[in-house]
Amino acid sequence: MAVHESPDDDWLVRGDGDPREVADHYDAWAESYDADLDAWSYQAPGVVAGLLLARQPASGTILDVGCGTGLAGRALRAGGYRGRLVGLDISTASLRLAEESGAYDELRPTDLTQPLPLADDAVDAVVCVGVMTYLPEVEAVWREFARVVRPPGHVVLTQREDLWEPRRCQEVVDRLASEGVWSPVDVHGPAAYLPESTGDLADLGAYYLTASVS
């Protein structure tokens, strides 16, 4: 039987953005990922699902960017979402587990450092949980999220506290608002991210951003 180990704390904190390395790490981690995150009291998928469902009808199409094994998708279904759910991720092993969860209508292997493989106004909302660590081009990525959301839809995402200022996230939020790309509804945090983890992981916090596209 294969032994599955989670990536070391240093790699997770560092958040290397090379797509191939990210795929390899998450492919290796996929089988134990859900159990590890549960042990670390990872609440972000449920929080994001709740933030979206409080503002968005429980129908339509939601795009889960970086869906992994399907934690956000399952949280959305548990919260009463009945519409179409599409997931994108670079890890094929994670996508197999997301498919087994039964939460998704469609899953696609996708390099998220590239433009999203969807037309303009293709979905009613985007969620992105625990993924921005690996996507340093914040403005380009958030513009893509807004591009694929048809009005009046929402984008709900997380960004780690230690990356919020270095990547000038608030400046991006404000610039997209000034250009009419989206309207920020709420930015709150930093909140505990992996509170029951060990080492440097336990010190990480996260911001939650909700924006409306109109």
C-alpha cells in the first residue's frame, strides 16, 4: 500500500508558484489531504460557501477555481446549493477525488497561471479557496475571475495574511473597483487559517474577499 504524506511545512508556507511543482505536491498529498486539513481545523471552504450563499441564489453556475479534492464544492452542496458546479485544478489526483465526491457537474485539469478556459460572463459566481498563494499575479487573476462572472454575480476568495500587503491586494481591490470591474462587498480578516496545524503553519492568517460584478 502506498504511503501518502503531506508536504512539509516549509513548502506550504513558502507557497512555490511553479505550476508543475504545485501539481506534483498536491498529486502526492491528495489521498490524505482531506484528513490533514480536517485535523488542522481548516474552516475556509465552509466560510467561503456561507459568504457566497448569503448573497447568491442557490442556483445557476458556480466556478470553483482550484477546487482540489472538492472541499468547497461539498460545503456549497451542504449549504443548499442546487445549481451547476464546475471545478478547475492542476492536480489530476485531486480532481479524481473531487469527482468521487459527487459535488461537481464538471471538472477540468487547468493551469491556473493561464487565462481561465471560459468565455466572458460564463458563470454566476466564482469561489477560490486557499489557491491565491500559488498565483502571484493577483491583478491578472482577479480580473479573470470578474471577466467570467455574469452580472449580477459574485467573487468570493481567500488570500493569506502574509501575502496581502506584499502582493498589494488592497490596491488591486480598489483599482478594480475604480475601473468598474467589480464592487467590493466585504474584506475581513485576518482570521485563523490552519489553527490546529504545527510550526509556521499555525501562525498563518487569511483574508476573505467578497466582490460583486455588475
